[in-house]
Amino acid sequence: MSDSRRANFGSKIGIILASAGSAVGLGNIWRFPCQVGENGGAAFILVYLCCIVLLGIPVMVSEFLIGRRSHANTGSAYEVLSPGTQWKWIGIFGVISSFLILSYYAVVAGWTLEYMIASAAGMFSKNQDFTLFFNNFVSDPVKPVMYMVIFMLLTHFIIVKGVKDGIEKFSKVMMPLLLLIICVLVVCSFSMPGSIEGLRFLLKPDFSKVTSKVILDAMGQAFFSMSIGMGCLCTYASYFTKDANLFKTAGSVALIDTLVAVMAGFIIFPAVFSVPGLSANAGPGLVFVTLPNVFQLAFHSVPWLGYLFSLMFYILLVLAALTSTISLHEVTTAFLHEKFNMSRRKAACCMTAICIFLGTFCALSFGMLGSWKLFGMTIFDLFDFVTAKLFLPLCGMFIAIFTGWYLDKKIVRDEVTNGGRLHIGFYGLFIFLLKFVAPICIGSIFINELLK
Ligand code: PFF
């Protein structure tokens, strides 16, 4: 496709909000608090922050510069920058990861739709067993599939509108709304009695819990949460304007993403600790089982608070998930559109159909297909494991090696300084992190885990 026909984001704020939209998602509000709960609170958060600064930001800037320099989708970007080499596999794995992730991510996103609708209908005013409600819902043969399909269609609708009129416009409205909802929810949570215990849990580090598994979890979470390694950011960066400051953009995205994750902790833990008998260590059920109990209690003591709290919380989840699913969708849509010269609409239809097909298996793996296991994992767990624990760190490592060792440093410097117009004082540190720290850290944590 000729460059003149390629879309661009229209403004710097659009660039930051679209990239932050990709980063902020279920990973921040659903996955992060689960991991904090399971891995001992603040100690995990500290390890996580180190992963963001030492590994996440440098790899994110690398993805940005690869995307903007090549002016191509992820699947073709490495071929443009290093024709005829095997580096192209990083991009191809990025494309594969993006639709594998989207297939199971849309299932959980579908659950949030069901919970949003149920809370709007006053689910929390009734006395019910939420463990049973959740188990019945996810094992139902129809409902989770139906909600997954609806979610995929919503994503599809935004994608076919294009980069500027779809992705950018949507992100510019949704991201500020999302941040506003988070602030309201933090206030709701802090107003619950006994919330201080939750804060203590979140802020008191327990370093005895930091094992190599916890470090791998923190790294996988950092990569997943920042959308690194799958080509979303590389694809978005191919729509960046020449004057976008890549370091500033990466820093802003990392900051927004981390803030949202920590604020989600501030919403969830004070609320959970306000109800005696509930555990913060509930894993994935935290948001779908534990919190409904909190909302119910809040509803019975102050009905409007319970209603507002629950409804806004699930609206938040839906919006956060949607800004991320569109970025995952865009990776393959752009790849098919440009590589095979398909129209954007046709490319998007193919991607939607593939993900609905794979997503159906993922959605049913909590019920009908629960006994279909490979290496002891259901299809849903397998997709999560292969992408979040294997592909993301590995692609992240190879992206660091590609930029740190292989790519001509003239190109790297030219991109991060916008042709010499920006002064980047820590350029040397950036290259050092990419050359040594990122590959060694990611590689050794990874091997250590695999050998166990
Ligand atoms: N970063 C998103 C989240 O935290 O939910 C998930 C995600 C989106 C992962 C896009 C990967 C990606 F390429």
C-alpha cells in the first residue's frame, strides 16, 4: 500500500489516548488486582514497577520506533526494516498472539457485559449466592458465547470506521470518561467502613512472597498490561505523526496504565476488606464473585451507593475492555488489509469471524468443553498461558535484541530524537537497557521458570 493512502492519527493527544486505551483494559482492573492479591500485596507492586521502568518502557519505545520507521503493520514492519532476514517472525508471532489474545479476552469482556446489564437491572438488591451465579453463567452453553459475539461486533463496528474516525475518536471520548469513573469509584470504595485494612494490605510489602514465579508473573503482567510484544503498539505507531515524541508518549502511556492499575487496587481492596469473611486472595473470581458480595452489602445499607458503585464498576470494565479489543483487532485487520490488499472492511470481517470461531471454544471451556484439556489446561487457560507467559516475554526479548543489537543506531537515534530535533539525555541508558538488561532479565527469568 502506498504511504499516501495510509491513515494517521490526527493529534498528539489522540496518539497518547489511543495507545493508553490499548494498554488500559481488563489487565489493569481484573488481572492486576488478582495478582496483587495472590502474590502478597505491595511487594508485588514494587517488582511490577521495576519491570515497567526497566523493561516495559524501553521495549515500548522500541515497538514505537519500529512501527513509525517502517510505516507498516506489525506483520510487515520487520521485513521492511530488515528485508530477507528471519526477524520477520517477531511480527508474525505478534499477529498470531493478537488474535489468540482477542479470542479469549473477548470472552471475559463478554462476562463484563452480562454483569453490567445485570447490575443495571438491580441484581445486587436480591439476596443470592454469587459463586453459584458466576458458575452457572460461565458454564451456560449459550450466554457467554452470545456476549462474546456481541463484544466482538462492537469492536468490529469501531474498527471499520477507520483509524481517525473510529479508534482515535472513540479513545478521545472513552479514556477521559474511564478516568472519571475510576475517581468516583475510589471515593465510593473509601467511604465503605473498614476500608483502611484494604489500604494497609495494598501498601504493606511482604518480601518473603517474592519468588521467581512472582517475578515472572510481574513481568508477564507488565507486558500484558502495557500491550507489549503483540504488535498493537507497533501497528498504532505506524499511524503516528513524525513530530510525536516517542519517549514522552511511552512515558505517558506507562503512567496512565500504572495509575489505573493501582487505582483499581484502591477500588477493590478497601471494598473487599470492608466485608468480614471475604478474601482478597480470590484469583479471577475477585471481580465476578467477591465484589458482587461487597456491592450487595453496600446496596442493603445504602441502596443508591450499592447501585451506583456496582453499575459504574462494570461500565468501567466494559469500556476498558473495548479500548483494548479494538487495538488487538487492528493488528490483524491492518496486516490483512495491507499484506493481501483486502479492503479494510473485508479484513475486519475476516478477523472478527476468526475470533468468534476461536472465542466460542474459549467461552465453552468453562462448561461443555471443560474436559478438553491439553497439558492439563483448558482451551481458555492454554491461550492465556501461550500468549501471556510465552509469546509476550519472548517477543519482548527479541524486540529488545532487534533494536539494541541489530537495527542501525542511526535509525534508532533518528527516530527517538525526531531527526535530531529532540534532546534525549538518557539515550545511552536506553540502548544499555535494550542491549543487556532486558534480554538478560527476560531470558533468565523465563528459562528458570521453564526448567522448574
Ligand atoms: N493491555 C490490555 C489490558 O491490560 O487489558 C490487554 C492487551 C491489549 C494485551 C492489547 C495485549 C494487547 F496487544
